[in-house]
Amino acid sequence: MPEPSPLHVTANEREVVRVFTFPADDAADTVPLGAMLGADPLDMAHVESFHSRDLAGVGLPGYLTDGLGIDPADIADDLARLKAADGQIVILHSKAFCGVTQTLAPVPPLTHLGTYRLIPPEIAAPLPPAIGSGTIPAARVAPGTGAGAPRLAGAAMLSLVVVAAVVVLAAIWLLGGFAP
């Protein structure tokens, strides 16, 4: 699969993240991110933003590889820059661009640190043949269930009531409750 262009987003792009930084105390944090990136539209539900100090102990490279699933070899060339990132970190996932082809044009103080592809998940086992064949196995219906079950339940209840009434009347008659 070809490597993504660092700042060009295609409509069908998937599993790509772009990492940016800017000084946290800069006035840039009051400007909308979309305007800083030259991105339109931008879905903030697929944007991560946090201060670099929030990654203490893990670091930005560790977060990208262990947290997001980027191959460590993919960040090797940018490792020094990623370790040195200080301030606000912004990570944009492919879905943030709403499937719209666009070319980003970040304005200072926003700095592009890198664009990386996520490692695709491994498929542990192939799907069973019946799932991929387009056939649906027949459903097994237990006795007393299914579409006719409510009618059967009602009939069973009525029978039980009739039997109970006969038993009560017979008991009363036997105990002499009815006079001849």
C-alpha cells in the first residue's frame, strides 16, 4: 500500500494519523483547529488533543506505537522530533476529514511532526465457510416456541383452569357440600 502524502487527504483514506504540535501557551490555542490546518470539514470527534506532559513516562513515540498501533519502524526517522515535541499535541485520524479530499495547509505555530499509517489488525482465523457462502442455516425452533406458541400457551392455560374447576366441584360434592 502506498505511503500517504503527509498533508494530502484522499476521500477514501483509512487508518492514517497526522501528528501536529504547537506551543501550549501560544495564542494559537484560541484559533479553531480547522482554520489552523486549512481543513474543511473537520470532525473533532476524531481528533485527539493533549499536552505533551500528559504522556510522562510513555512519551509521544510510545503513545503512537503502543497506544495507537503505529509500527515503530515507521516513526524511526522522526523519533528525535517526536521525543522533543513540547506543548500541545494534536493527532488527526483519517475520519476527522469526513471522507473529503483536501490538502492541509497548516499555519505557524502549528507544526507537522509526521504522518503515519496504523498497523492493520491481524485476522486470527478465517471465517467459517457457511458465513461466507451466502447461505443461512435453517433456524431450529424448540417445541412450544415460535409463532404458534402464544395460542398453545393460552389453550394450555384454559385446559388447566377447566381441570381445576372440575377438581374443586368434585371435592365439594364428595365432602357433601351439595344437598340432594
